[in-house]
Amino acid sequence: MNQPNAKVAEEGFERFEKNQGELYLTFHLYDEEYALPITEVIEIIGVQSITKIPDMPDCISGIINLRGRVIPVMDVRLRFNLPHQEYNERTCVIVVEINKQTIGLVVDQVNEVIEISPSQIEPPPQCGQESDFIAGIGKVENDVKIILDVQSLTDFGDMRLDTPITN
């Protein structure tokens, strides 16, 4: 693994360690359970009509109109290079805000809000690009929750996903 990826993961974990919140929204994605800091979640909505946009990364499904505001929607499965799954009644969009950017994250199923204390969280493994999206591994009873770094997950370099669309 090259040094820049390790640095990004380390910085992500440092941001995670400084997070005062201990509540996490858990969700399923391809037989695994993930978690997001509840402080970054705005709301959870069902999947609605998604308008495709050309020249976007493959994992960006398109945009939705959320009460008059156009926001991009990312299929987290595709961001992780997992197989696409047709959306169903359990598929949800988790609307998050990070660095004043709002984006919808399509996940297979939202589970619950849980508490994970900092002492139950270990640094992420350093084993590939996907590990850059991991802020930590939460140990909850006999299970683990993969805690995502929303900032890294939604970072596409210079591309801003919330830039207003003009004709």
C-alpha cells in the first residue's frame, strides 16, 4: 500500500477519535453491517426517482429532488466495487452532510442507532483502497461494525457533487 493512502486512513481515524458523539446509525450493505456517526446524518428516506447525470463517477446513481433541493445520490455498493442490487422496499437513502455538502447514500437496509464507546473502537486495517473509507472498527458484543469515514467516502478529489446544475 502506498504512503498517501495510509496517511488518509490515519487522518480519518484521528478525526474519528476526536468525534465527541458515541451514537452511530447502523445499516446493511452486502451481508456486512456498517455504521455512520449519527452527527453526520440528516435524515433517512426511501428510494425515489433518481435522475441520471452524464460524466459522473459510476457509483453516483444521479440526483434527486429532496423537498426542492437537488442532491446527488451515491450507491455505496458501487463505491465499494460490490455487485449492484436492484432497489427494493428495504433500500434506503441516508442523507448526510459533510463539509457543507449534502449527499444521499443508497444502502441495502437501515438497522438501528447504537452506542459505541471509544474504548470499543480499533483503528481500521490497512489492506486496500476501501480501507480509506473506514474510520474504525467498532466491537459491539460479539459483532463488529465497520465505521465509515463519510468525508473519505464522498471525496472525489476536485469534483464537488453539490455544485448547482445549470443548463
